[in-house]
Amino acid sequence: MAEERRKFTAEFREGAVRIVTEIGKPVPEVAKDLGINERSLASWVSRAKRAEKAMPERRTR
């Protein structure tokens, strides 16, 4: 029987990505700590990094 897919809020995904990118914990460790699939987290991190590169830098006045 097929397993039902879990859905995560944007806030949860952003928080998990922040742990990897800002704190520097490895993806496998964060995924295990949060009880999520390592591939999913790696995908979220990759997507966030691509989005960050695509955004023009903000100018401060």
C-alpha cells in the first residue's frame, strides 16, 4: 500500500534550510533530527540557494 506524503509548512521548510545554511549543520544530521527525508531537505536547500542567487542584491540608502 502506498504511503501518504507528509506536507510541511513554508515556515518549517525555511527553518530547516536556515539550520543548514546559517548554522552549518550537515543535511543528514538536520534531516535525522527533524525526522524528515534527507533528499527532501537537500532539495529545499538547493532550491533556496538558487533563489538567493537569482535575487538582485538589495541596496541600502
